[in-house]
Amino acid sequence: MRIWKPLILTMLAAALLLFLACCASAPSPASTQAPVTAPPAQETPEASAVPTAAALPEDKPAPVEPQDAEISDEEFHCVISISCATILDNMDKCKKEKRELVPEDGWLLEPTEVVFYGGESVFNVLQRTCRQKKIHMEFANTPIYNSAYIEGIGNLYEQDVGELSGWMYSVNGWFPNYGCGRYALKDGDVIQWVYTCDLGADVGDDYMAQIDE
């Protein structure tokens, strides 16, 4: 009896291990269900806000994607200016370390006639003009808008004069609702870069007001 008892215990242990192994390999009810498919990602508000040609006024040019622009050697002329005059009326909101950067007359660049080449954009002209005039300019590429976003000019950046402040541009008095890298220039265009302290309302852009309505 002493000989069989260890043998019986060994056989029972082996049977128990075999039973546990079979249970572990058997598929659980959860694993036999159909795989759960994640819902498609929702379009972000920024993506849905990218303007299309249909959203533009009839007499305004449609945006041209930078990768589709064909730059020629033909020379044209336009006028460009850079102003931060609105800060003069909002100096109390301006960061203290930035106040000395604001010119007394508000001009970082008075209206200046410059040369551009066929197919170039507002961004191309701003970048080249700032480099030639030794004016600081910093930008970021924004793939969602397929354009360059101007973060700072003359070391004056967005939100330096409150949460609604930053740089905007207009061409011939119109504030385009698409990026400066997508605006293809025409001979004689007048480009104005202006610093807004109120999301465009203080520089003549009523786009946001129209959205609120």
C-alpha cells in the first residue's frame, strides 16, 4: 500500500494538470464574439472649417494649394505693409517686455512696392520682404490648412496683447478666410499685414461677427 499511494497521488496530480491545461486553451465566450471595430474618427472642427471655393465671395480668388503653384520668372509688382498700430490703443494689455518693440507710429514696414514672381503667394512675398528688410518673422506650417501660419513679426507674437491678439493679412482690403500660403498674387495687389487685438474686429475684418450671427 505504501508503494501504490505515491503512484496514485502522482497520477491524480498529472490528471489535474492536464485538466487545467485544457481549460486554459479553450476559447472563452468573449473571444468567440465578433471583433469590435472602432468607430471612424470624427472630423475635427478645424478640418471642417477649412474654406472651400464655394464659401468665397464671387469676386474673390479661390485658394491655390502650394504644391500646385507654378512659379515663373515673370516679374510683377505689389505693395506690402506691416502695422501693429492697434497695440498703441491696447498698451495696457500688452506684455511689459514687448511694449518697447512697438514703434511709436505703429509701422514695422510702411507701404512698400516690391517685386514678386508669377505664381507666388502672399507668404512668399512676406518671407522675402522680411528677410530683405531684416525684419524678424516666425511662422509654422499647418498641414490641416495646407498653409503657413504667421506666429510673430518684429518679435510681436500672437496673444502678446490678450487672448484674441495676433497677425492677420488682407489683400486689396479683403481679409481672406484661408492661409497666406494659398493666396496667389496678381500684379498690383496691395497686401496689408496687421496686428489685431480683438480677433479682427479692430482692423476691419467682420468674418467672426458674421459667424456669430
